[in-house]
Amino acid sequence: MIDASINEMLTERKQKFLIPANIVANVLESNNLYHAFLVLTKNQYAKIIVLDNDGKYKGLLSLAMVTDQMLDTESINVSKLTHILVGDVMQTDAITVEDPYDVENDLRLLTNNPFLPVVADNGDFTGIVTRRELLKAINRMVHNIDDQYEITKK
Ligand code: AMP
């Protein structure tokens, strides 16, 4: 378990942990892969969130999932993308979290994932927690801890 003082320092600016849904790039499960390819290429994220028309979280889509569908035996066929929907190829088993401010859980899960989708229990997509924001909080903590605490070796 994380020490309470460390946890308190890490969550001093906890509002920064959650990147809210309204500024997270997404595609709809009903979009075709041609559209998704443009979105992924334009915003330069390797993986983005997939939603349904009601703003519910559905999964993740990576550029590799799209380009994989473009491959024919000996060539690349971009036009195939207009006939395949995001919902047909998206990843549906990605780990999600409900509470973005559970630092202990975030630390464990962000070790292997660059970001975590935050999903409410009714399926609404709330936003994402990123490794970058957590690392910034850790960076601040390790540089400031001796301003607030006397650290003595046991
Ligand atoms: P970062 O830690 O900021 O590099 O973000 C890690 C990953 O989170 C990125 O590679 C994206 O896949 C995702 N990500 C971060 N910010 C956004 C955003 N505003 N919209 C969509 N995806 C994002």
C-alpha cells in the first residue's frame, strides 16, 4: 500500500490526472476505417478511444489495427477501409478504471499501458488517465518531498 503522506503529495493536483472526455480524441464504432485512419494520422496518437452514439465507451483503436486491414497479399489497398467499421476491428478487452484518482491502481496499471480509459459504472466515457500526468506528479513529489518532510534512513 502507498504511504498516506506520499499519496497525499501525489494527489495534490489531482484534477490534472483526468484528461476530460471532451478533449480526448475519439472515433465512433459506426465510423468506417477510412475515417478512423485520417483521425489517427492527424492527431498522431497511436491508439484512440472508441465510443457509441450515446458517448458510451466501447473500446480502443490503434493505427496498426487499421493498417492491418489495408494489407492484401502483395499490396496495400486503402479503398478496403471504407467497407470496414471501427466496431469490427476495435480492441474490446482493454483495462478501464472507474476512479481516476486511485493512484495505487493507476501506478500499477500505467506500468504496462500508456493511458487508461476512465469509464463510469453506467458505461459513460469520462476521460483518460495518462502515464505522462502520473509521471509529472511523481516528478513533483520526488523534488518537493524534503520541503515538507524530514527524511531519515531507518
Ligand atoms: P501521453 O502520456 O500524454 O503521451 O499520452 C499517452 C497516450 O494517451 C497517447 O499516446 C494517446 O494514445 C493517449 N492520449 C493522450 N492524450 C490524448 C487525447 N487528448 N486524446 C486522445 N488520446 C490521448
